[in-house]
Amino acid sequence: MAAVRIDPAGALRGTLRVPPDKSLTHRALLLGAVSDGPVRVARPLESADTAATLGAIQSCAVRVDGDLGDEIVIHGVGLRGLRASGRIDCGNSGTLMRLIMGILVGQRSGTVVLDGDASLSRRPMARVADPLRAAGAAISTAPGGLPPVEVTAGMPLAGTVHDLPVASAQVKSAALLAGLFAEGETVVSEPAPSRDHTERMLAAAGVSLTGEGLTRRLTGPVDGIQLPDLEVPGDFSSAAPFLAAGALIPGSEITLQGVNLNPARAGLLEVMRRMGADVEVASPRRVAGEPCGDIVVRGGAELVAASVEAQEVPSLIDELPLVALLGAHAQGVTVVTGAAELRVKETDRIATTSAALEGIGLRLAGRPDGFTVEGPGTITGGRVDAAGDHRLAMLGAVAALASGTGVAVEDFACVAVSYPGFARDLATLGAAA
């Protein structure tokens, strides 16, 4: 793959709107489809995954006006109004396949086969199908619990207690969505926190959810829902590289407008504050139950090491490579534990982050479930191999901006997986990639 050389930057200054949040776009499309009337969604993310979700609801006879990336109007057909049959192509979107299972089981009739690309066909679906079957749904999978998944609607559903063995926002979401149609109380308990976008959006649509701690309760069947009009806030993970760059480069001041600040997603902010970074939230507000606001980061503060432990990891799992880079510039030893999931991301991110830092003169000591980084170090230059991982490509870019002589980033083009306009937005702040 071709390498892109990125030169060091002076102070980064300016205001950006990062791409809209993918998780919220998926959920707005799905809940808008089964709302009792039209739902206007501004700034829905345009991506292959969200296009698959748009196509899925359209294949269920839901009319959608407008285009992803701009503004759409979803003409909701009611909670039980989807007309689904045949095959739905989920592309590469596990979120779509798992969440729509929870909606399809509650429709009045029809049999649907959920399928996807070669990558999605290797991802486990039994962990969603099994809880739904326990509630009475008719679902079958391919051998090994893999796609394709066949869902037959029209079966009576009963409220069920689901004690999930592993924390999973997607499994929890599917169980709660099925609970909208079930007779009685659906209870979902997790062993650890997971993201709660579905619960927040259901509540915004008028669904009563109760429960404390790691347990959620929903009493069904629900007569109907109505998602309010919304503008999808910016994705925190897309904002994160700019937060790290702004903190590392003296004289920088970057404002990131309208970013999703869900505590289950925005853990990097707290870690950066513990490290001494100058970062603040302005104009806080709520969108469809989600906290959001403008984030301002300023460079020049002296950073100190911090520890990240298991209970905090889910809120910043995608940002841990950036924590490693910040730690390499901080006084002391930064320690991350309880992050074994990094081993099974798009790459083994512990191994690839270690290789990336070593390629630019920094050191990361990998552990089975995390890493340690001793700082402060200095980036004089070198190469970072993104290895097809968009998060590592952005890490390389941030490292280059904070370096002495620049960094060559191999396979930089893979940033397009989550942020096609990343290089353009860097340029607006005074950097070149």
C-alpha cells in the first residue's frame, strides 16, 4: 500500500464538524421506520454500513425521502407495519443484522433471510438469536450460529429474563427491541456496562424503560412509538484524533462542534483531564436522549501519566491507541489493563500500536490485556504501518503532526473506512496530509 508522508505542524487552530455518529444513524433509521409518523433526520451518516440499513428499511416498504449525508424524512409505518419478506442484504454491518432481528420478530407475518458479505458471514449471530428464541421467536442460523439468519415473524413473544454472559450493546438492543412486542416484562442484565444508545433513543421515542445499574426492564407489548426529529451529533471517535493532536501541539486551539458525549463513548475526555490536558465542553445539549456539545482543546499543557482500568475500557476502547501516544508524551508510566478486546479489533491493536510507536522512536510494552508506555519521549520521525486499520492510520497522522521531522504512514488511505474527509479536515486546521 502507498505511504503518505505527513509533515510536522505548527499550532492547529480552527473549528470542525466531524462526521455524524454511525451508531445513532443506524438506530434513527430503524426506529424511524417503525414510528407512528414521519421522522426528519438531519446529518445521517453516509457510509456503506448506514446505506445497508437504509436499504433494509426500504426493502420492508418504508418510504424515505432525501439522501444520507444531508437530510432524510423516514415515513414510519408503525411498530408492526413492516412488510418484510425475501432477503435483506446487511452488507458488512453487524449492527444492522443484530438489531433488525429484534424488530423483525415482532412483525405480523413474513419470513426474511438476513445475509451479508463474506466478512459478516463469519461473525457470530447465535448470541442474539438465542435470547430471542428464548422469548418465543422463530430464528435459525447457519451451522456454528453464523449468517445467513432466517427470521419468521408472527410468533407470540413473551417477556423474558436475559442474563447476558458477556456485555454487548447489540445483544442487549435486540432483546429490548423484541421486548416492545412481547407480553410481559423483558429484563436484560449485563455483567459489565455497554453502550446505551438504544435505550436512550427508545426513551426519546416514548418507551418507558426502568432498572438500575446493569439491568434494564421494559414492559410490553407497546402500542406504538414516535421518534422525534433529530440532527445526528458528531462521532466521538472521529473527534478523538483532533483532541490528541490539539493537546500535543503547543499553541493549538481546536473546537469540535456538536459531538456526541455519551459517557459510554467519551471516556477519553476524562483520561485526558487526568493527564492534565486543557480540554473543556461548551454548549452542552441533548439530542434524542444523547448528551452532546462542543469540545474545545488547547495545546501546551504538561501531560502526566495516567492509568486506565477495566471498568473504564468500554468507554474508550477505540481511543486506546491515542492514549498510548499521549502517554508517550507524558511524565511517568501510563498503564492500560482490562483491554483484551484490543487483540480482536480490525487488527491486534496492541501489537500494531506497539509496532507503530516503535517505528517512530517510542516504546510500548504490550500485555495480554493492555500495555504500558513510559514517557516523555520524542518523535523524531520514521514510519507507521496502518495495516489496514483506520484507527492506526489516524494515530500515525497525529504522531506525524507532533513529530520533529514528519512520519510516513503506510496505507493511510484506509482512514476512509470511518472518515473519508480526515485529510481535508486536517488541512483546515493548518496541517497537511
